[in-house]
Amino acid sequence: MALTPIDIHNKEFTRGFRGYEEDEVNDFLDQVIKDYEAVLREKKELEEKVEELENKLEHFSNIEETLNRSILVAQETAEE
């Protein structure tokens, strides 16, 4: 299961003797959350762009197929 920004935000660490500076860890996690959200947004945008380009490719492939058929019909007609 993918990690979400909320998972990062809600992550709690146990405290140990001579542990890390809590504010420093929290600041780092805040930066990780921001960067992770940006990556997720970019991924979504790229997935949408890929879908759009796949649709365009399908459209132009259909046009190509139609043109090829038209050329064949024209060649057969010319031969007759």
C-alpha cells in the first residue's frame, strides 16, 4: 500500500534516551510531506497527459488506416 502525505504527517516515533531533536524531525517531515505531495500532483498530471496523448494517437491511427484504405481503393479503381 502506498504511503500518503497524511501517513507521514501522522507518523509518531517512540522517544528514547538521547533521541533526535523533535523540532528538527518535525521540520524535516513537513518538508518531506510538501515534496511528496508535489510528486503525487506531478504524477497525476503526467498520467492525464499520457491518457490525452494515447487518445490522440488512437485518433491519428484511425485516420492513417482510413487513408490507407482510400489509397487501396484508388489504386484498384485506377487499375480497372
